Amino acid sequence: MEAALSRCLFLLFLITCELSPDIAAEIQDSSDGPGVSQEPVWLTDVPAAMEFIAAAEVAVIGFFQDVEIPMASVFHSMVQKFQDVAFGISSDPEVWAHYNITGNTISLFRLVDNEQLDFESEAPESIDATKLSRFIEINSLRLVTEYNPVTVIGLFNSMIQIHLLLIMNKASLEYEESMLRYQEAAKLFQGKILFILVDSGVKENGKVISFFKLKESQLPALAIYQAVDDEWDTLPTAEVSVERVQNFCDGFLEGKWPRENHESEEKTPKVEL
């Protein structure tokens, strides 16, 4: 009970602030895509569907018996809006049975935790485009998901309850190389740990930094958090390497993290960033 409460409090802590205009615009731009027209892929059998899902970090499939229904029309509007998501359509009974689909449904599949999430609507034949758009935004988790007040909801809805955060300024010269190494490390812990990027250059992300009792001078840093037991640890690091990330994660999974450090920190006044 206490673990569930602490998890909820941490989630509430991270999403209490309203989206600033700049962040809201950035989220909108990322979902709108470059405006290049794309079409969903027709999935005519189970092997094709499995290959399609396995090839994408995030895939959304419309299971429609009739592609002329209003639900399918809303689905097509999402295809144009989310250019970085793979979209497919299937009306094949065997594909439906394989994914436990019993009626017209839109499902999101994630590679990072092998989740299948079905969009729920009170009126399946006439769904709300805004709600479907938000469903895709919230649940589009990747090998490395950038933190914002929208994606944090999907992160905490995932079955994976250990999260690793790379807190780093995206404007820094080391960012691109560090991200490549961070993504490589993420592949080693797929299904075990969710990898997250927190841009320390965004003012609103200061809440995340202060939660882990980090100072600006300690960044970039890794922070790992386990929702079940409310346990966490941090590692300021001047260089992000696959080996360093792997050792930090392995140590946390094995229980080798400095509990006494956090106990002593709680006795000291909190430093405001």
C-alpha cells in the first residue's frame, strides 16, 4: 500500500506543473511530423503482422471489418499526424484472433516493453479524435523516451517499474554522442528498465532534478528509480558510456546502491536549484 502511494505521489510530483507554451508547442510539433503523406500498411496474415510490429518501436494497428466506418476515418487522420509511428490495418480473422481482437479496435504495440494497449471508447463506431491522439501521445514509449508531462503518464502506466533517467542538456556538445551510447545501453535492458531522457536545459524539468537532490554542477547525471519500493540512486557522470550505464543498472538491480547516502541526505537541508 505504501509503495503504491509513493509511486502515485512521485507521478503527481512530476506532472503537477502545467505545460508551458514552449513545451506544448514542442510536443505538438513532434506529433505533427514533417507533413509528408503516408499510408497505413495492410496486414493480410499473422506473419506479416508480427514482422510489422517487431520492426517498429511503436506501431498502431486498426482492426476494422469495414474500412468505411467513421472509426477508420479517424484512424487515418492519426496516420498523417504521427509521422514517427508505424500504422497498419488488418481485417484478417486470423490476425484478429492472434491478438485477441473481437471487434473494431485500434491497438498500440510497443517494442520497449512488449505491451499491447487497446484504445477504449464508449462509442467504438464513432471515436473522439482528440482522445485517440492523446492515447497515442501518452503511450508512445521508445527505447529512450524523452520526458515531458505527457509521456510521464505512459511511463508510469508501463508494467516496467524501474526507470533510468539521463539528465542532460540537449544543447551540450556531448549530447548526440552520449545519446547514441545511451540508446545502445537501453537495448541491453529492454523489458527490465525504461530509459528516459530529461533535458536539463528545460526550466520546467528542474523539479525532476531537485527530486533526486542533484545540483546543476553535478550534471549530466544518471538517476534510477524503482516505483515499487520507492528506491532510487544517482550517478553524476562527465561521460556517458555503455559500460558505465550498464554497471550502474546492474548494481541497482543487484541491490548494490548507497542507501546510507540517501539517509544522510534526508538529514541535510534541501538545496534549491
